[in-house]
Amino acid sequence: MLPEWQILSAVLDVHSKSSASKFIDEVCWRTYWKGWLELRPSVWKDYISELAEDRERCKKDVDYTQIITARSGIAAMDAWTSELIETGYLHNHTRMWYASIWIHTLKLPWTLGADFFLRHLLDGDAASNTLSWRWVAGLHTQGKVYLAQESNICKFTAGRHALEIPLATQSAEIKTSQKNTTPRILAAYDEPIPSGRVGLLVHEDDLSAVNWLAASSELVAVAGMLPLAAYQKYGIEEKVIQFRSDCMRSLLPEKAEIFNCPKKVAEWAHLQKLDAVIMAAPPVGIWDDLILDLESSLAALGLVVIKRRHWWDAHFYPAAGAGFFKYKKLIPSALDKLVDQATNL
């Protein structure tokens, strides 16, 4: 709902770059994760394949069943599980502690933990969630894992959570088929917008497209799409779906419709006599198959789907092929552009 550039633009209205540098870095981590996965789509596909295998292998695993139902007997984990299920949110520190205990102490498959989070988090994001779990597991950066420490948990929870079990001091042995493949070359998404009637389709991964894409062309119609079948396929909880639906409704024009499948979008495009549909390029993840179905459905009517990438993502994604600290060098120039845009409003 709030893209990185909008958040940081608001931050820079009241804080200097230096005083807000830590917060700026944290926000830019989300762009880094999305860019990293965008450059390596096979990592998501491998995760989905491995998840299916782990789910089948562990479907009768008592430890797994008890932890996802807040009945593990570990008070802290059960409290966090309950909070996640009830609110759809966990603090970032808690997410790291939880993943570390899940992987290294309880020796449960990281894929199942990532899946559990993705199904319940209101801000669930294929890149940030999957790659953060891989990072904790030690799969993202060779030789680096994250091991939760009881002293750290006690300090940042003000002593509310004691651990009834000793935490792992060494990383678990992770068996995985995943590899960090060579980054691909990103599509430019510079196809010209044809003259005629153009409609905007908004998806949940970039609701801000209502603003930045609408400014790029003359639109005759706007609609949204929430892929319910895909949500069901990935087990996304109803609370999360409703949250995203409410967010989309709050940002779309009052009379704009929200569709749940490519077929309905094609019917809308036909009814509106559109010559093309423009949309923000969906990131790697749940939309992988959907975008192909959407393009096919519209192609059957002689229509094209024109994808665009916001300048913020286009600026950062190509630099996400390696580590964050190399990528971080691009932050100052992006912030300068935000400031210039605000000044020229």
C-alpha cells in the first residue's frame, strides 16, 4: 500500500538523510530483496518445489503441527505464533528470532516456516519473506547464518519471554536443492503505449500504480485484480485477503471494479473497448503464472498487456545481484531524486 519511495519521501520531509540513515537502509532492504529475487526467479520456483516435498514429509510431524497451532510448549514461540495468527503481524526482531529457533533449534524445514509466515502476514511478500528465511538459514550468504540469543530476546522483550529450551549455538545442517543462480538480465519494459483506449489494471503488489502509472498516459478505465485462486493455492489466510482487498478498494476510484481472475479482466477490457492494458510489472512470486494467463486471455481479444517498472525499482533492481552493501551505494542518488521531485511539486 505504501511503496518505499513514498515512505522515504515522507521521512525526508521531517528528517535529514544522515539522522534517518538506519531507517532508510531498513526500508531499502525491501527493494533489495525484491530486486534480488527478480534477478533470480528460479530461487522462488525451487522454493515452491522444495516446500511441496517438505510439506508431504512433515504432514504428520508432531513438532511441526504443535508449533503452528501454538501448542509447542515453548512459551515465547507459542505467544509469537498466536500473535501472528491473530494479528497478521510480528516485529522484525521477532521474525528473526522465530525463524532461527524454528530452523536451528527445532530443526524444522525452513520452507515450512517461510510458508507459515507467508500465509498469515498481512505484509507477506514473496521476496522479503522467502529470502529472509533463507538468510537466517544460511542459504543466502555463504557462511553466514542468524542464531537467536536468549540475552537478546530478553533485552528487547523487556524480559517478557524466557526460553524453556537452550537455543542452538551452531547452525542446523540444511539440506536443500537451492542454489544462488547467476542473475538474469531484466526486461526493460519500454514498449510504447499504443494510441487509443488504454485501461489501468492495479494489483496488490503495487497499489501506488494508481498514481504513478495514471500520470504516464491518458486512461479511460481503471480496475483492480486480486487473484483469489492463487491465494487459495498458496493457502493465504482469509484475514490477509480481506486486508489486501480493503487496501485496494481504498485506493481505487470509487466505481472501479476489482476482479478475481484473468477471464474477468478480459471481459472488462472487452466491455470498455480497450486497445491495451497497462500495469505495474508484478514481482516474482504469486503472480508468475497469473501474468501468463492474463496475457493469454487478453491476447485472445487482440489486446496487449504493457508492463512498467517504477523508476525506484528500475534504479535499484539491477544492483541487487550481489550483497546489500554494494547495492547501498545507489541509495543517495535515489534520495536526491525524491527530494528534487518534492521540490518541483
